[in-house]
Amino acid sequence: MGSPLYAELLRAAARDAESDGPVATLFALPEIASLSLPGIRLMAAMHYCALDGTSPSLAAHLPSTGGDGNAEGAWAAARELFEKEPARAIALLRRTPQTNEVARALPLWAGLLELSALMHLPMRVFEIGSSAGLNLRLDRFRYVGLRWAWGDPASRVVLNNRTLSGRPRHLDAPLSLTERRGCDVRPLDPHDRDDCLELLSFVWADQTDRVTRLRAAIELARENPADVDSADAVTWIRDRVHPLGGSVCVLMHSVTMEHMSKEARAALETTIVACAQRSKRTAPFAWLRMEYGGTAYETRLATYPGGRDEMLATSDGHAQGLRWFNRR
Ligand SMILES: C[S@@+](CC[C@H](N)C(=O)[O-])C[C@H]1O[C@@H](n2cnc3c(N)ncnc32)[C@H](O)[C@@H]1O
């Protein structure tokens, strides 16, 4: 997945597991053996110790902390850490993988422009599965493509439209967010040092563009408050998300449904339909989402009343390789 360093480190970890090294000892523990995504957890545990400054020998080899990217050196430091500090390694391995991928703001922002061009109304944006809520600030980012740009040239966060075909439309449509709010079952706080290190630790340590962008989005979030409630999506939508006159109520999410059980997804869809049914021409509702569609991640926009559902773009899970639909 675009990380030569992690490919090397995971090969070394696999060899270590096969030769009864510290990785084998850790993954023999019942509370660790049963966990999903062992590779991601192992790399994130290692990355965290470099980011928080407790392992300078590791930091010296990881590009995200200014290191030389030497896989052999990084693995030696990581192995020593797992061997000498098993309690710490266990605590770090038990964290549920958490990401807040800022690049996903690009297709979502394009969806809001479509909506603005369609409805000519200000928007109240509600995001489920917000994580740290970084993408709730998507109108404060700068977006740049071939011969076009949108947003504050001085924005800390710049997203490049690395597209396979097409481009976003309606760049002149006004974007006015009068309310923005999110929820997550385990929200992370951009003001909390540990939460930020946790988010950063789940980015591959040699993908320095992503690390830099995430750091910038955290700074931007600190300067532009938006609440993220600690709540399950279904209950939260029932309590909080109601179409109101004079604005369009937007329910937004990205890469969240695949983290829910089949039953939870069905309950979510029923709740969204109920919300859409309460919409009126004077109080419309929109459902904007980027989720896995079977062969690619699809960004879709449905509008109510009416229920017109349009595919806006496909991409990979990090919103790279975008293909825009019906684009000029
Ligand atoms: C892969 S992350 C995506 C975060 C963010 N939407 C993004 O695209 O960067 C999925 C998020 O969904 C949250 N989540 C999973 N199930 C949820 C639920 N039932 N209600 C609210 N949030 C949920 C997780 O805690 C996690 O933060």
C-alpha cells in the first residue's frame, strides 16, 4: 500500500515471529492473538514510540520523525522496544486502529459544491464516524488541480486533485456552512496530545506527505472549533439531525460503514431514510458519502425530497486516483 519501509519492517516482523522472537512472544498472548489487523497494530505501536519521543533510536530511522528511512536500523530499534517493554507494547497493540484521512475531504467538498449549485442554500453539515472531526473543516482547506484552485491560498491544508479523469464542478458555487457537528463511537480530540499522536501513529511512517497534511489539519482544527460528540451514529442522527427550513441538512460520512456490523448498517440506513422522509422542498435533506461500493470507493450524493442519487466520483480508500463522473 505504497510503503516500501513498512513492507521491509513487516517482513522482518514475520521472520521474528517465525523464529520465536519478541513478536512471537507478544502474539502468543491470548489478548493480542485475537486482535484484528495485527500488521497495522504492530507498525502503529512502533511508530507511536518514535513520535512521542520515547525511542530516539527508532525516531532516527523513521522519515516521519526526520530519520533516515533505514529499515534494518528501524527494525533493530523496534525489536528491542518490543523485547524490553512488553507491557507498553501490549497497551499500544490493543488500541483500535484509528484514521482520519484528510484527503477524503476532496470528493466530499466537491459533493457540497454540487449541492450548493443544485439547492442555492446554506448548509448544516452532520458527519458520522468523524474520528477527530478534521474533515468537518473541509471548507477551510485549499484544493488545487490542473489550471484550477479553490479556497484560501494561505490555508494550512492543501489537497491536490490527483485525478485519473475529470475534475470537480461548480467551483463558483457559494459554500456556506452555518452549522457543523460530528459524532464518533470513539472520538479523538485535536487538542489532546495523545489523541493526535495516536492518529499520526496509524499513518505509514514513510508517507511523509500524509503525515505533514495530518499535522496541518490538526493545527487547522485547533484554530477552527467543531464539536464531535461521543455517540453511536444511529442514536445521534435520531437526536440531532433534522431538516430545517432555509438550509439544507447534510448527513456526511466517509469510510465508516465498513466499520459497522451488518445489523448496524441496516439500522443506519433505516434511520437515514426516516430522516429523508421528514424533508420538504423548503427544508431539504442530502446524504453525501464516500464508501466502498464493491470494486472502488464511491462518492455519492442523494437529495430529498425526490431521492435523486448521483455518483460523483470513484477512488481508492484514501481518495487517490479519483475518477470524476460527468465532469467537464
Ligand atoms: C476509518 S475511520 C474514518 C474516519 C473519517 N470518517 C475519515 O474518513 O477519515 C471510521 C470511523 O468510524 C467510527 N465508527 C465506527 N462505527 C461507528 C458507529 N456505529 N457510530 C459512530 N462512529 C462509528 C470509528 O470509531 C472511526 O473513527
